[in-house]
Amino acid sequence: MHKFDVSLPRLPSSPAAVLLPGGEAMKDDTGEIFTLDEVAAYLKVGKRTVYRLAAGRKIPAFKVGGTWRFRRQEIDLWIKKQTAEAQGDDGPGGAHGGNG
């Protein structure tokens, strides 16, 4: 070993579970971070749409060095919430239903 060599610890071969606040387990693969471009592609919308949603705090996002970042797990939960709300709006008595 040379004097500038560094010995790094070996990483586990399988992803370990990470505990979130409240004790909920999260696998490493759900900790993926998206850029604005990646979220736009993931949602199949324009980058300006994602930017407006993030800036308006309508989609879960955070900034790193002035650029928007998105946690995949939070985006997936946001999609589920949007889907549930849309299905609720189309039912009787919802925003699009009523006495017509």
C-alpha cells in the first residue's frame, strides 16, 4: 500500500432499508433523485410545466444549489394522490358531477 492509497469500506451487495421519520422503511432504490428534465420525461410533460409546479409548490420538490430536485418516491406518491383526486372529482357530487 502506498502512502496515498486509501482503504474504503466495502458496500453491502444488497440495498439496505433506510428508516424514514415515523419508522417507515424505504429501500435504497426508492431514494432515487430526479432532475427537472428527468421528472418532465417521467411525467411526459414539458420542462416548463414541471418548473411551474415546483415553483408553485404543487409538486414535491427541493432545491440544491439553486436547481430543482425531486425524490422519486415522493413523485410516485404525488401521482397516486393526483389520480385519486381526479377519480373523486368525476364521481357523483364531485366537481364535474352534480345536479345537471
